[in-house]
Amino acid sequence: MTDRTADHAALMDATYRYQRLIYDATRAWYLLGRDLLIADLAPPPEARVLEIACGTGRNLMKIAARYPGRRLYGLDISRQMLRTAEAKLGRRAWLAEGDACRFDGLRLFDSAGFDRIVISYAVSMIPDWQGAIRAAAQHLAPGGTLHIVDFHDQAGLPRAFRRALWSWLARFHVTPRTDLAEVARRIAAETGCTATHRSLFRGYAQYVVIERP
């Protein structure tokens, strides 16, 4: 683990040591688009589904309920968050601590490729977020898709709302990636994939899908 990775892991542990206990209840009203992403996954039977930055395991629980029989995996850099995810998921998912930007799926999960990969409200918190997207795309199995939902530019909302939201998000080390669409298309081209982008809720959030042929 590099010094930078260790520093980020320590920051996330410090941020969520206690927040993890109330995270799901307090985030439900503003992490918009997560359930839309889950509904859109449609993983085939026995598909391998990986969530990068799985946090408390909330999304993996929803995926397990909606798509029974799929093989679920979760990666997070925060040991504190994984404590909550492990308690919630038990044996329903294979969880591992690791860096989203440089993980080895074969070593961590005994799987080099995944049919569906999810990154939900995490690229806005990962310093090398472009590296995380590239690493995820490289782990897609043939025909696999990477689904990303996160904050957008709030272009269709009042400026005062945007200023207040961004100021509040900064307290949790969150930076909306307004160039996500451009970056996703570039990384998709570099990794032999294609990418699509949608703005959600008047620009409050954005949804990217990267697909490997």
C-alpha cells in the first residue's frame, strides 16, 4: 500500500468510524439514483457483481434481494465501513479491503473479470477517481457493464442550492466530478469499451454506463 493510499484509507476510517452507524438513514434522501442503477443492472443468472467502494453494503443488500443467485463481491478502502457491511451481509457477499485504483480481482476475489461493476457515489470521494474508473473497466468480463452514479453539476437547479450543497459535501471530502462524461468516454475508448452518460434530476446526479463488447 502506498503512502497516499494509506493516508486516504486513514481519512475514510476517521470520517466514517461513527458515521457508518447512521450512514444509510442519513444518506437516503440525497444519494439519488442508486436504486435506478440497481434496477438497470439486470445481471444474467449466476453473474459476478462487484461493488467498488461498497461502504455499508446497502447497495449489495438491494442487489441480493432483487437478483437472487448472483455472486456478489464488495471492495472498500475503509476497514470501518467494511465492519458494517460484513455485519449486514454475512455470507451473501465476498468482501475485501483494497484500493479502488489498483486492486487485483483475481487475488482478492478469485475472479479476474466481473459481469457487472457498480461505483455509487464514490468517484466524488476518490482522489485518483479516473484511475478507479480505469481499473474497474479493466476488470469487466466480455459483455460486462460498469455502472457509475454520482453527483453532477446541478445545472438545472438554483445557484444557491448548488453553492450550499457543494459547501456541505466538502465537509465529507466530496467533490462532484463535472467532467465525468468526458473522462468515461476517454477511458472507455482506451480500454476497448463504449460509454453512455445521462444527467438525472435536473443535473443533481449523473449516470454513466461503460460496456465491454
